[in-house]
Amino acid sequence: MLSGCASESQANSPIQEGVASYYADRFDGRTTASGVPFDQTDLTAAHKSLPFGTRVLVTRRDNGRQVEVLINDRGPYVDGRVIDLSKRAARELGMLGRGVAPVELTYVR
């Protein structure tokens, strides 16, 4: 079961592994599925099923860089991708050049 509040055991357990991507600039300012405007400078993300308001730690598996994001939108809508990040979150993971990166998602307590 996925929830917005992680238990002690959930906080250390990976939720999901896969490929992350990030939003194109054209989405900046558009309304997200949660009803708030999307802002490329916030540490936010889209996930297909995690509840809005869930905080997850995104760890880039090939370089170890991490960023904490708030789920506030739905997506990604590309096969094989598990999370769409804001540009700021993608920058912190060092993935702006490639556009995608292998990641692991973990609940934040």
C-alpha cells in the first residue's frame, strides 16, 4: 500500500527503481493534477500512483546523488519511466545533459 506517511520500515525500503526524466520548460506555470501551478524551481515531481503530498528521496543509482521531492502531479506518461522531476530536482541529480537517469525512490519520514 502506498501512503503519504511512511512508517519506520517503509522509510528505509525502496518504493521503486527505474528511469527518471524531467519536465520540459513549456510546462512551467501550468496547473498540476493536484491543482497547484507547476514551478520548475520547486523540488517537486510527478508519479503515477503515490498520493499527492508524499515526500520521496530520489537517488541517482549511477552517481549516488540524491534529492528530496514532493509529489504534486501525475505522470510520467512515457513507458519505462517512474518519475518526472522538476528542473531544479533534475539539476541536483546532475541529469540535465542526458535528460534521463536511473533512480531509486524511497519514502522520507
